[in-house]
Amino acid sequence: MTGRERFRRVFRGEPFDRPPLLDDGVREGVVERWRGEGMPRDKTPAELFGLNLHDRIGPDLTPRVANRRDVLGLSARGYRAAFRVSRDRFPKDWAETLGRLAGRDQIIGIWAARGFFQALGVGDWPTLSAVLYAVRDVPRKIENRLRIYGDFCARMLEDVLRDVDPEFIYLGEPISDNHGPLISPEDFRRLALPAYEEIIAVAREHEKRRPGAANVLVSTYGNVAALIPALLEAGANILWVSEISELPSMEYRRLRAEHGRRLGLVGGIPLSVLASESEGEMERRMGGIVPPLLASGRYVPLASGRVREDVSWRRYSRYRELLAKIVEESARGGV
């Protein structure tokens, strides 16, 4: 069974031999340091540990404007022009990319949305502040713009699905900090959900021909706990949280207890586990997190963010060995 097949089967609730072991996406500078600590120079971490590579592909979903600071002030007509559906939004090497994907084992997601704030041109504090005031003062305008954005993303996704059978649809939603979402759950449901529902409806329309489109994954980087019910309502069914402090409300075992198997999960191993000086501490913590999540289903274990310089090659190797052992034991019914 290939990594692609495993990923799909895990999240569709179908039989599989074991979950895929995903590549952590380690920075090149970290890998170079590891080579000085004993990592073989002729191999990548993915090759050494038999990891499945994964990536996101698809069209440019950002506004076509001279200055992103202008997006919020555009008229409805101007906003539609900034998000005009066009094949020229695809990468110039799209045909070559499709050729490389033929016969692949790489796990691929399609970019389907860039998130609430990116749709409104946020790129710094002044643009973020302007959008937050607009949510309060002119919510109808924000709702209108997000409906336009949802239609744009849905049409672009439809175009990509003619070319690609992905393992998942990828919705980027950097809408929270560690305290919670920057808009209320009520505003999110009213303003953003129609866009998500339209995008996800396209995925559902294509899932018979493109089975991977059934996996609708939301990626976020903060405390999105308060928005999960709305995301599930819209049709999202997988959550992947990265680069986040260890918050009780976002602990994966808690999320599984609250939302059950309808919320698939990727990640969940805190980066502090990898930085553990004690191998016994690393084994204890991983043993408390990963086996119960694997046993409950619809879960792929992975570190919750990019591996950084504070993780030595010895500790990273130990983490990978422990995770492979836990996954193997789960496949034999040992967890």
C-alpha cells in the first residue's frame, strides 16, 4: 500500500495497514547542521526514515492588485477584477508539474483558499487593523467581498480538479493567535462560512471522479478551537495545526474527545517533545499522545511545526524511531 493510499484510507475511515509517516519539512540549514552531527551526507531525512513527502500545489489565489493595501477599499467591481478566474494564475511550469505527478507516491493537496484575512488584503498591522474595524463597521461589505472570494476560489478549484486527483483539499486559515480567533465565532460563521461552503461544495461534486477531494483539510497556526464547530458545519473534516504554543484547548486528545472522528487530525506532537533531553521523557510523552489518537482513528501523527535548530540529530533520530515503532505496534493491534 502506498503512502497516498494510506492517507486517503485513514481519512475516509477505510481499512489500511498503517498510517503514513509524513516528512517534517526540515529546513535546509537544520539538515546541514545534522550532517555535522553524524547524519549521512548522501541521504535526506525522508530517505533515511522512509517518510512520505507531501506538498500543496495549485493556482495563485492572491489578489491581482498593484498594492495589497488597496484590497479592502476596492469597489465590488474592482474586487472581482482583482480575483478574476484565469488559467494564467497557474504556475508557468504547470504542465511539467502534472507530468511529475504521474505515478507519484507523493501526497498532494490543492490550494483551495488562503483564508479570511488574506482575502481582504491583510499583510501587516495597519491592514489587519483596517479589516477588524470593517468587520465591526461595515459587515455587509465584508460579507459581499467574501462571497466574491468564495466564488473565485470555487471556480479555480473546479479548474484544478480537471487536472489533478489530490489526497486532500487545502484551506489555509491563519485567523487566530494563541488567545483565539481575531474575529468572533459569530462573525466568522456569518461572514466566512458562505465562502467555505461554496468551495467545499465543488470538492464534493468532484469526489466520485477525484476521491481525494473528499478530504477537506484546514491548516491553521493558532488557537482555532472556537471556530471548529463552524468549520465542521461548512464541510471541513481534517485539521492540521502548526507552529502553536502548547495550549490545553488545542491539545489533540481534547479535540478528539470534543469532536470525535468527524474531525480528522494531522500533527499533534509538540515540538518540545523532540527537544527533550531525556529519551525516557520523549518516549513517555509520545506514548501518551500518539497511541490513543491512532486507536481512535482518522489521525496521522507528526510534529506540530517545522523542526528547528534546537533539535539535535540524535534527538530527531530518536523521535523518528519511536514514532515508527508506535505506528508499527498500532498496525499490529498493540495500541
